[in-house]
Amino acid sequence: MKLRLAIVGAGPAGIYAADILLKYERAFDVSIDLFEQLPAPYGLVRYGVAPDHPRIKGIITALREVLDRGDIRIFGNVLYGRDITLDDLKKHYHAVIFATGSVHDAALDIPGIELPGSYGAADFVSWYDGHPDYPRTWPLEAESVAVVGNGNVALDVARILAKHPEDLLPTEIPDNVFEGLKASPVTDVHVFGRRGPMQVKFTPLELRELGELRDVDMIVYDEDFDYDEASKRAIESNKQVLVIDKVLGQWRQREVGQASRRLHLHFYAKPLEVVGDEHGITAFRYERTEPDGQGGVRGTGEIREVPVQAVYRAVGYFGSPLPGIPFDKKHGVVPNHEGQVLDKDNRIVPGVYATGWIKRGPVGLIGHTKSDAMETISHLVKDQASWWSPAEPDEDAIPALLAERGVAWTDLDGWHRLDAHEMALGEPHGRARIKVVPRDEMVRISRD
Ligand SMILES: Cc1cc2nc3c(=O)[nH]c(=O)nc-3n(C[C@H](O)[C@H](O)[C@H](O)COP(=O)(O)OP(=O)(O)OC[C@H]3O[C@@H](n4cnc5c(N)ncnc54)[C@H](O)[C@@H]3O)c2cc1C
């Protein structure tokens, strides 16, 4: 018996799932095909993790080692739902795992959010990380910018906006991104969080990094540090919170005023409105909140405004529905029990599994996708009796099908060619790589 498995999505979740299954103690052989809509694998590690985080980008080395073993076939530049459908998968495989992640911004429902100059963090991240499906240029015209959110993505966006672009040059940022950032007139980046400094979602490492930016002053406001009992308890009981308190405390003592750019952290600020009109944004309006004594906050009724010309909302990511597969519109995930996909009556859908952010929602680090994959794979292996019975499990059927449909798919050798090409582009400039951005160019280099 041989399990023919399709995995859709070659981000960390999909690659870890393949790796775990191949190493799993099982009574059957396995052959895995990995479908990825982009011409390059690694998902948000390539197209989400910030370019100036080389240590995290380095996880790609471990993921590449899994693919380079050669026991997983890759079909890149293949979009599930268009190039390959659920019916195709049922005809050629015993089961499918969806590992399609979340790429879009969650909504922030306040007046003015749709004005020109108001952006989603996910779109901006896709631009600065050179995602092929996003415009090559980004309108960086604002001197003062608001970033709404208190997670790591908000800090990534604020850092990339405030950082002097020359300091990004050693990284893999594409040329168009460097040129765009160089032309930015930004002087002030304001980050707004609804809750207090001890209830933030970002991690100490990301926070501390902001204080190391060259020629950027960190500005925090004394009024935000009048801690209530819940905040004091959080500092005593949680090491991460303690470190955050220390970092912020050091910034409160620092002398500021010399740097040409400033990064402000505003806490207890509930977003109310993006102020402006069809010609652009003039301010960000918020309500001052205060601790409610339970670790949460309540509004004070005091309304404030900070003049800005652009707003970035970093309030979370949201998954996209997959044709033919149940979808939970409220949470942006595929409904599931430990990775076994459920229909609207909460019954297990045979042969269909989920892992990673599309299974769990867009929270957690890359490492979490490994334990996720382990859980999903353990069910897949146990469920042998309910797998599909494919009419044509032959491995040659898939390349034949894609060729017949005129799909220009890329494979592992193609990715190696693109990888080598990007590294060669970087070499004369002393950079590890320069990313190729246009999809057609990525495909052309891969299929050369
Ligand atoms: C801005 C940002 C910064 C981050 N920084 C860090 C960090 O520093 N450290 C850390 O540990 N974690 C970080 N994370 C979290 C990390 O990226 C996620 O935990 C992880 O990538 C989730 O993995 P995944 O495989 O579920 O999803 P993804 O990485 O999103 O992979 C999903 C893949 O599926 C593909 N796909 C989607 N739909 C289809 C389709 N219909 N057909 C075919 N393929 C499809 C996508 O193209 C993508 O390649 C960051 C996340 C973001 C958003």
C-alpha cells in the first residue's frame, strides 16, 4: 500500500507536515506532492519575516534541507482552485492537507479606514518582502505615520518605516524596495496600542531592536507608566513582561532630540477614526483608555488626535477560503478538529486535513507549525480506512494534467536555479541575495 498525499502550500506548515510524515512510524509507503501557488517555496518565511531578521530567514536553510532530500515532489506556480481542483485531487490522491496560511489583513472597522493613505500591514509587508503579486512601487509620501497594533507585525512595519534604508542594504531587500524607502520623507512613526505597556502582544526581542536603530529616537510617554495592580502582577509573574518593562524603562531615561527620525509608542489608545477626505489623511483620532483593574482597559471619553498623513493597520492576518473546502468566515480558518477538517454539521470530512495558520489561525511562530503538523499527521495516519480511493494514483498523471492545462509549473531544480540566480545578483554588491520580484521572471529563470 502506498499513500499518495497532496499538500497544498509550501510554507513551513506544509514542509514540516511532509517531513514528519516521511519520518513517521507507519505500515505503508508514502509519496508526497507539494503544490504551491508561488514560484518559490517557504511561504511567510520568505514573504513575511522582515528582511533585517536574517536569523529567522535562516530557517529557510532547514526547510530547504527537507526539500533537497528529494523525496517530496514540488509543483510551484500552481494555484489550488484554478490550476488544480478538489476533484483532481480526489482522482489522483488518497488525501490532501491544506497548509495555505493567511496572507490578508484582518479588518479594522473604524470610519476613514478606506481613505487613500490607509493601508493594511500585510500588503506593505508583501511589498517590502518582494511578493510577486503586489505592486512594485509603494506610496511613501507621509512625514508622519500611524501604525495601529501592538504585535510583532506592527513593530516590523514601524521599524521598516523608521529605519534608514542604507541600514537595510546588507539584507535581501529588492532594489525597488530600497529605492522606494530612500525617497520616503518620514520623520515620525507613531505606534498605537489599545491596552497598556504590560499587555502588549509583541516580544521583548522585537521591542529591544527598535532602540538600536541608528539615528532614530524612541519616544515613550510618562503618562502610560502609571501601572495598576494587574500590570504590577504581570511584571512579577511573567519574565517576558519584566523584560519589556525594563526596555521601556530604559527608554524613559534616555535623552532624545538629536535624531532625524522618531518612533513613538502610544499605549492606552483605542482607534476611533482615520481623519481626512478623498484627497488624503490629516490625522489619527483615538480615545484614551485606562486600566479596568482586571488586566483589560475601558474608555475614558477623552478624545485625542495626532496629525499623520498615512495609517497602517497591523491588527492581525486572516485566512482565505479554499474552493470546495469548508470555511469559518468568523475566524478565517478551515474548521477542524486537531487537523481533521469538519463540515458545517461538525462531521469529519474524509481525506481532507489542515495544518499551520489556516488550521489554527494567524498566531504563533514558525516553530509552532511543527507541533501543528505532528497533530495533523497522527490523525492522517490513523484514518487510513477513510482515505479516498483515487481512480488514477499514477505519479505521472499530475505532470501530464498540468501540461495539458498549460500550467507553467516549477520544480525543485527550478527553485535551485532561481536561488542561485538571486545569490549571483547579490554577490557583486556584497549581499547574500537580491530577490527577483516579477512572477514571470521568476518562472522564466526557474524553467530555463
Ligand atoms: C509579517 C510577519 C512576520 C513574521 N515574523 C516571524 C518571525 O520573525 N519569527 C517567527 O517565528 N514567525 C514569524 N511570523 C510567523 C510565521 O510566518 C508563521 O508562523 C508561519 O509562516 C505560518 O506558516 P504556514 O505554513 O501556516 O503559512 P504560510 O507561511 O503563509 O505558507 C502558506 C503557503 O501556502 C501557499 N498558498 C496559499 N494559498 C494557496 C493555494 N490556493 N494554492 C497553492 N498554494 C497556496 C502560500 O503561497 C504560502 O506559500 C511572521 C508572520 C508575519 C505575517
